[in-house]
Amino acid sequence: MSGIAADPVPTAFALPYQKLSIYQTNKQLYIVGYCKIRKGFALLRFQKGVGHALVAEEDPTLYGAPEINLLVKGLHEANVGHGGLQFLAKAHGIIACFSFTQAYYLLLITKKGYVGSICGHKIYKVDGVALLPLSLPSAATAGGSASDAATERRYRKLLMGVPLTKNFYFSYTYALANTLQANCFADAAAAAAADAIWNASVVAPASVSAVDAPANSDGGGNGGGGGGGGVAAAAAAVATQGAPRLGGSGPSPASRAAQAPTAAAAAAAAAAAAVAAAAVAAATAFLNDSGQPGGADQQHPPQQGVFESMFVWNSHLTSPLRLLLGTCHWVVPLVHGFWDQRQAGYVANEVETEQITDAGIDFKSGLPSLCR
């Protein structure tokens, strides 16, 4: 594997924001996140100095560059009387959100280094971190005893003593905590789903011509033809009866022979859609330890699957923020280990190490040729 390939769109992996811009007012902390693949900006707000509670809120809107600039400008103008909106730092991801004996902290990746790629997914190592307290400036000396402050400092020192800039790796688009088989399985399921969607668009005219179907048909009883069931029912109707004419009397005998290839294509598309849906459901259930496809509850919020892996080093450290927001988009999963990518093909036996041989792209299928 040589060169730096562009990050492909991931399939069953929650995309973390790749660039973070951090601002603050006297009582609030704002993080603007940018995702290159989703091509948009998002806003996360923290309230500072709320005792031992974590108060955070995500703006559900995905903004463009002009909109987010206007929003940041508006936040500054609204706080001019209190010092305005101050820029603090830029970061490459949040790797922890936790508290010791007082307020919460954010642990940020401030520097990253590219080390290699797997199937075109870029892999980085942590080169720099910073600890950002979510407390008011006067909170360090108020509301606690001298012994509490000393304990807090000691815990911070112990945490920052962990060599986070050595042997910690992450990827924005590849689940390093999963095995190669699991990731390839999810990619294959997503590719099958994409193929099924393309095929469904081919038979869209046939489904549109089914407007003469009775009102109590599957498409009308389930909110019209907007859902996948309506398309599947239309495809099945085409496959069994032929496409109805606008006059409502059904296809003529002379046209049935001409419509046979269309009916066969529609039936194949419906079958492919069913297979793809089952594959996506199986992949989602495999990656989510909750055991339910896309299912979530308070203990397993959406998109938490990769953080449930025993190989994610910061799973517990990020859980307060993930559980509060119900998403993983604001945190980056870290894996501790080592990375060595040899171009000449020299290998050695390593204990508990996943060795992957990448032979490039197969010219027939267009997929990576891999061996584990």
C-alpha cells in the first residue's frame, strides 16, 4: 500500500467530525465540527461550571460554510457585553469526556500523524493531546476544600502521565477495533444495498404506472408508494401481472411478450432489494453488541457498536458524552497497539497481531485484494 488515498465513504461506521474549532464565552463552550464526507458543519454546546453534571446539547442542523460563519458571528455579537466569543483552539477529535472530583474535562487530539492505510482508509496516530476543563475560571478555588483541589490535581497528573502520543491509533472511516472480516462483511452488505437501490430506480417507471391500483392495496394502505414496501409491491405486481395501462384494463396480450424482459428485471430487482436489506440488517446487528439491527436503548444508544468493543481504549472515557448525545459523531475511538507497514512484503510472527496483506485492487471486481 503506497500513497495517501482519499478516504472512502464508510458503511457501518459512525463518522466522527474530522476538524473541530473550539470557542468559549464566560459560561458556555462551543465546538464547531466539520465532516469532509458529509460536507457540512455541526455545533455542540457545553455549559460550564455545573457542579458534577455534564450539560451538553447538539444542534441537529448540518450547516454549510456561510451559515456556520453567520452563526459564529451571531454568537459573538450576542456576548459582546460579556467579552464576546473567544477562539480557543483547533482539534482533530475528542477522545475523552470525564470528571474526577469536580467539573468535567474534554481530552482533545491536537496533533495527528498519518501512518498508512487499509483499503484506502487512512490510519493516524496521536501526536499531541490537550486537557480542556469545562469549569468556570473561579471554580478551582470555590465550592471545594484544599484537599479536594489537591486530589483533583493529582488525578489530572496521573492521567496526563499516560503516554497518549505513543502507540495510540485511530481512523475516521475504518473501525480499527473490528476484525478485517467484520469490516469487509459490512462493506459488502452496503455495496449490495447500493446495487439494489440502483436497480430500484430502473424499475421506477413501472411502479409509477401502477397508479391505477385499488386504494386498499399495499401502497395505499401504508402511506402511498413512498416506502420500500410500495416499490416492492409494485415490482411484484409487474412481475406477476404485467404493467397496467393507464386505462386500467391491464396489459394487452400483444404487449405481454414485449414486457417480459421488464417484468424479469423488476422481479430480479425486488429479490436483490430483499437480499440487500437482510444483509444490511445482519451487518448492523453484528457491529452493534445490542444484538438488534439499529436497535438502541439507554444502555446502547444509536451508533455505539464500535465503542462496545473490548479493543477500544477510550470506550469508558467517552461514554458520558456518547450516552448524553446518543451519537458517536463527536468522539474518536482509540486503539492501543503498534502499526508497521512494510512495502517489501517482509513479515514476522507477532503475538495477537492482525496481519493484513494488501495486493491492490482486483481489476475485475474493483475491490481490494486482501489476505489476513
